[in-house]
Amino acid sequence: MPASPQKIRPEITEAVERAAESALERKATDVVALELATMSGATDYFLLASGQSDVQVKAIAENIVERLKEAGLRAEHVEGLQGGRWVLIDYIDFVVHVFHEEARSFYQLEVLWGDAPRRDFHD
């Protein structure tokens, strides 16, 4: 049985957009939001972004955390920041994944969630 449609609160969408803009400030590539609200009860969105080096991945993730904190949003959990290959930032209603390009290609979350409505962000 399909999941019942869930209305995403506008402030969640705005926070995802702010996170995407923050990623682009640090020259992230392939910034994509996947809307999961009707597909998963776990979260409303995944925001995916890529960096070309471990240092850039860390800089992208740190900028997202800082910019959202300035907007009054604190991450519930941050994982992988020291490694720089894949940083997961959990805001409960949305989850940010900042990948090194190679890790993103390996895990292929866009393929796994291929039926999800998506929005691409560009600077």
C-alpha cells in the first residue's frame, strides 16, 4: 500500500533551499534535493552535494551547519566530518549528504531513490 501523501511544511523546504545555497557558496557540484515525504516516513528530503576533495567536502558541510545555525536550525547529528569522504548532517525533517565525488558515485543515492521528485540547484 503506498504511503499516504504528507504535506511538507514550507519552513522545511526553505531550510533545504538555504542548505543548498550554502553548499553552492563553497563550490559544491551536483546539488540535488530529493523529496522523500511520500516515499519514506524517515525524513522529508535528502539534499545531496559533492566536493572534489576531502577538504572541500568538509568546507561544504561546515558552511551548511554554520549558515543553518545562523538561521536558528541546529543539526541533530553530524557524522563523517573528520573523514571528508561522506558527511551526513541530520536535521530530522531533512538530511544533508555531502560526498566526495567518488563516494557519491559508489553509493548512488539518486539511483536508490530514483522515483523521488528531485530539484537541482545551480549557482
